[in-house]
Amino acid sequence: MRVLQIMAGAKNGGAELYSTDIMLSLHEAGLEQRIVMRRAAPRFAELAGAGLSMAPEVLAAPLRPLQRRRLARLIRDYQPDIIHCWMRRAVSLVAPGAAPAIIGWYGDYEEQQKHFSACTDFIGVTQDLVRHAYASGAAPGSAFYVPTFPSVEEAAPIAKQTLGTPPARKALLILSRLHQVKGIDTALHALAQLPDCDLWIAGSGPEEAALKALAARLGVAERVKFLGWRNDRGALLRGADICLLPSRYEPFGTVILDAWSTATPFIACESDGPRATIRNGENGMMVPADDPASLAGAIRAVLDDPALRARIAQTGHAEYQAGFTRAVVTQRMLETYQAILARHAAPAASAAR
């Protein structure tokens, strides 16, 4: 089986991180792949260094029509069985019928069938996104569920004092872009009601200045640690007392799996992804979005109730081990590729008889 993977973006967000992680895992599993990716993409050198076959020349063309022509030439020479398009921009480069199977990736509720006109098959990152794919017009039997997996490094817990947090204080952690939809302002308002807590914010983004100004107005600036973009999520998660996801909009939230993988108690605000994943009081806690009092109350409950804290941490970790490890998800992706090829081979075999 030959798979052409197309990642047309050059950001360092969750989709880019997961797509490159699964490419590496599939390579280790022996799958033949060629990767269309910009040379400037954050993990290009890592993939090339691992031995994956890279095709940066496609996206090096300055204009979209030239990119399409270069991609068509690559497809003609490589003859992939599957083209896997990560994000809608990748789909826009692919001509219908360019391969036996062309996969579009549903990682967001904003995606619709109109964005995937060249695609024959679809992968949703949650069961609910698979249902969304069908609701938006995917043909029966064409959508498959393959979750993400976390890529949290094995590391000892970070010492609180290295981040300016006294050991006696509780540490609340947010791993997120600093964007309005991420609801970090809700967490800052909640922090004002939790004088024994510090808030660690690991991420960067356009709202940084506004969030720092809000922290100052709320009188919590001394207890908020803006850490910038970090590559030590495992150490941060193991050093924190609770991981928070206060997003107003979140189609999935891989940070849920990050927290589960390290058995870190997890609290989210209600949005699509957490609503489809979190069972309140069992594998995490969930509160209404834009409700600082409810978020502060859930944090207080988890900090003050050892049995609740242990239950949500241990149940989440068990669910991670059962369905979201790198090995489990990689095998599921391989099986999905095989199922997609079999789906297309059946009509061809019938027509030949």
C-alpha cells in the first residue's frame, strides 16, 4: 500500500502535531508513504531525518495552479493507492479521481462536504465528527473514526518553584494557544476566587497582551505564569495539580488525552469536544463555558476531595490506555486504510465479473 500524505499548512497547532506524529508512527510500522509538506514546516526536518520520503517541491511553487500541476506530476509518478489530505487546503490541490481513494480529515465541526469535493472517504477524529460528516452529506459507509493520540514526553514533574510557584500553592495548567475562543479569560476570573492557586499558561498567541492586562486588573498577575510555547508538556502536566481546558469552542481537544496520559485531573468548559468525551465526575469534570464561578467551584471540589481527584485521574488514564495510545491509534489507522481500499476494490471486482 502506498499513501501520499498532504499537509499544506506550516503552523504548529494540534492538527499539524498529530498528523506528523501519525506519519512517523506509520513509517515505523512499515507503511510506504510520501509526504507533501513545506520545507519550512516545523517538523519537516524531523520527518526527513527519520527516513520518510519528502516532497517539498510541490508547495515550493509560488502559485496554486503551479502547485496543482506539480502535485499531479508527483501522483502520476508515485501512483499512490490512497491520498490522505490533512485539512481543507490540501484537498484543494487534488483533482477528483487522482487515486483510488482520497481521504478528507474531519477535525472540526466547521468542515463540510463542500470543502471535500475531491474526496471519496473521510476520517473523523471523534465519533461525533463522523456523525457530522454524514449529516453534512458524506455517502453511506464512507466515514471512519480514528482518534488522535497524545505525544507527551516521559519526564519527571517540573518543580513548582522553578516557575515561581511556592510549593504550598496549587498549580493549575492550561496548554493552549492564547486566542479568544480558548476561554483563558474565564480561567483568570476563576483564579481570582482561588487565592491558594497559581495558573500556568503554556502557549502563545494574539491575546497575550490582553490576558496579561486582565490578570493585572483582577489582581492576580503575581499568580499567573505566562510560559510561552513549551516542549515539556509531560513535565508540566505531572507537576500541575489540575489541567484546565476552558475553551468556548473546541472540536476535540487533544489536551484531554495529554492529561489522561499523565493521570492529571482534568476540568473542561462545555464545548463540542469535551461534551463528547468527558463524563462529569468520572473521567473529568465539566462546567458551563463563560462561567468563572462554576469553574472555580469545580477546581475547589477536585482540590478538596481526594476521592474525586483520584477517580477522575485514574478513569481518564485507563481510557487513554484502552483506546488512545500511539500503538492503538496507529493500528486503527492502518486498519482504516485497509478498509477504505477494500471498500473501493469491491465495486471494481463486481464490475469485472
